Amino acid sequence: MAVKKPSADSGKAEVEAYLARVPEPARTTLEKVRTIIRAAAPREATEAISYKIPSFQYKGALVWYAAF
């Protein structure tokens, strides 16, 4: 039985839900970091939650980011 991979849209929605739970000022900072990563990452990179934090995936894990 094949494992169904989450769609890029579901990963983006999960990341947005994560960010919505982060208190300010960390949320604004993470949104800026997300924008910078998105601009620098390959176009095919997708967003996901990995290890319970936001990440970008491209041929495997590309980068994780979070606030603690």
C-alpha cells in the first residue's frame, strides 16, 4: 500500500496554522523568515510541518525554522 504524501496546499495550511499560534513579536519575525526562505528556495520547494515545526522541503529537508 502506497503512502499518500500531503499536498503542497495542505502543508502551507499547516504552516499558517502553526504561525497563527505563535505570539507576537515572534510571529512577525517568523513570517519575515518564511518570506526570505521562499524567495531563496527552489521554485519546486514545498512547505510542511516536520518535527512539529515549519519547514521547506526540496528533495528532502531543506530548512526548518521556529520560535521557542
